[in-house]
Amino acid sequence: MDIAAYAQRVRESRQAGRCFICSIVSGTDSLGHQVVYEDTGTIVFLSLYPTLLGYCLAAPQRHIEDWVRELDEPEFLALQLVVHRVARAVAAVVPTERMYSLSLGSRQGNAHLHWHIAPLPPGCPLTSSSITR
């Protein structure tokens, strides 16, 4: 993965008012993300740059940037239910010692709220247990 090119693409998209997750939701994604789950409130897709087998991202269908201020409790719990179900599905088919689930992103870059679902493979040394290894 070319980190510099990725960062530049994210910045340019942000400046142009485009959101790559919103493009996936609307069906105008030009990067070819593979959607693995979708319902009326949530979309889940495989990472284009997976550092781990089965690495997915889950996001609200509507553009949300701050889950604390923009999601009410039922919306947040519905999103987390999807994260949990997808993580269980991934763990059922990918050898997994531990499942990571974390929200990353920044208003300076990829602002659309999303959760990373990343299965740590069995036997992964403690010093290598980062999703960015």
C-alpha cells in the first residue's frame, strides 16, 4: 500500500466534498470495494488494504462523523450489533485468536464514522499484534 498516495487521495476527496464510504453506499464507488453485508442502517465491506485476512469495515449508511453526538443510543447499539455479527461470521471462517474492533478516522481525512473488524491470527506474537503491522 502506498500510504502517501492514499493520504493524498483522502485529502483531495475530503476537499472536494466526496466521501468514499458515501460512494460505496450510493453505488458510485470507483475503487471496487466488496460489500459483505448491508441493511437499512449499516454497510460492511472488505478493506482494500487488508493487513489481516478477513479485515472488514462497518459504517452507518448515512454520513456520520461523531458517534457520541450524532447517533442516539438505539442507532449506536444497532451498529454495534452488526459489528458483533460480522465479527462472529469472520471468526467462523478465518482462524482467529482475538478479534479487534475499533473506530478510526479523522475529520481531516476519512471523516465518515466506521469500525474496523480485524481478526488477529492464532500464534501472532504480542509484539506483532497491531492491525497496522
